[in-house]
Amino acid sequence: MKLGDFELRTISGGNYWIDGGSMFGVVPRTVWTRCISVDDKSRILQRTSCVLVQTGRENVLIDTGYGSKLTEKERGNFSAEPGEPLVESLTAVGLTVSDIDVVVLSHLHFDHAGGATRFDESGRAVPTFPNASYVVQRHEWVTATAEYPELRAAYHQPNFLPLKDCGQLRLIDGNVEIVPGLRAWVTGGHTEAHQAIVIKSGGEGAIYLGDICPTFRHLPSLWCIAYDLELLKLRRIKPEVLGTCVDRGWWALCDHDPDHAAAKLRRDDKRDFAVIEALAKL
């Protein structure tokens, strides 16, 4: 998709299946199952629609999917795609891992940061993109590496510690420019320092929502994930971010929607926001 002078592409980090109830929190099953299909294990399909932004100067990758380091048990539990979907998806658009200049991570959960590293021939986790700087909010990094007992299942250290060890980590603080045309928007909500990514070029714009709105089924302000850390903050920031997309005519980019990677939105009296135009991929 052309966005001003930029080219945006969907790069799949792999599909997987996750418990539907966990993705809709307090929303009753009888309600959320009207808008999305479940399998015989009550799981719903999740894409990891990472975004490649080609600015003409840099190849910027936003998020990395779950990667190739899952154990066999984990891969089975999630019915996750085998191999390295992220790398294979890049190959399909004519790029190698060496062509990526910047990787931006919305947060450090496994399905967003897992593909940031891979195992080398010796079984050691190393950065997947050898020439890239990896951009993470400093507060997200501090939280993820503190190994708090209550968050022990949320942050898998081999997904991101090698980034620092190899000197490729770039920590940022707040709503700063990442590269010209891309800016962080710290939303909190899902994690304390979760960031959305604002993309602007040639008078056009898009916002990569990360997990403040993981699918277009989550447009209502009160529809949240069970493991959002700051629920009230999320319920306040989500309509602000989605409203920005509406008011400016920008694309909303969803990472986990099973059907669409991007949409234009309008305000809606019943569900707060509604889709008026959608793209399966960029």
C-alpha cells in the first residue's frame, strides 16, 4: 500500500490459535462469539500482521510475530505455523534479514517480540536482523527484564536480551521520532509502556495499534483483553487513538485480526467505532 512517499507491506509473523475468552476479557462468550469463529477448543485464529515500512531511506519492520523459538509443546498448544513465517514472508517480497534497518517493537510479549531473535547453529539466541537497531520503550524494557514473579509468563528473556548483548538495542523515552515519518505514541494499557506507531508521509497517515486494539472486533472501548495490565487506562486511550484515525482519515493497522490488516473507521453509536473500508493485507 502506498502511503504518501512510503510503501507499506504486511509481513506475516505467523498465524496461531489462542483461547477466545482470554482475548475478550469480561465480554460474555455469548456476545463475542457472534463476531468471530471458534474451534472445538474455544480458540480463535490470530494473525501476526507485522508491518514493513519502506521509506526510501530505511526498511523499518514493526513487530516480529512469535518467531521460531517456540517449544514443540507451545507450538502444539497454539497450533502455530512451523518454520520461520516472518523470514519467509520477507523473502516473498524480495528481502532478507540483512535488509532490515530498524525493528520497532510495540511491546515485548512473545507474539510481538518472539521473532526479534532466532537460534543460531549452536542453539544460542541471536538477533534475527543483524544490521538493524531494535527500538523499545525504556520503561517496557525495564519491566520486561526485571523478572517480576507476577509477570514471569509474559516476558520470555531470550526473545530480547540478545539485542542488548549484541549492541543493537535502542531504548527510547516517550513519544519521540523513530525515523523521519514514524513516531512512537506511548499508550500504556496493554502493558505499562506499550507503544502504538504513528506513520505519516505526504499528507497521509496510519497508526499501528499493537495490542490496544488487537482485532477490529475490539473497536468498542470496553472490549479488552483479559491480560491488559491497565484496564481503565486502555479504555480511555483506545477511543483517543481510534478517534485520531477517524478525524484525520488515517488507516488503523491491526496486528491480530484474522481477516483484515488495515481499515478506515467511522464513529458508531452502538460500538463506538465501525469499519467503513478494510484491506486483507497492505
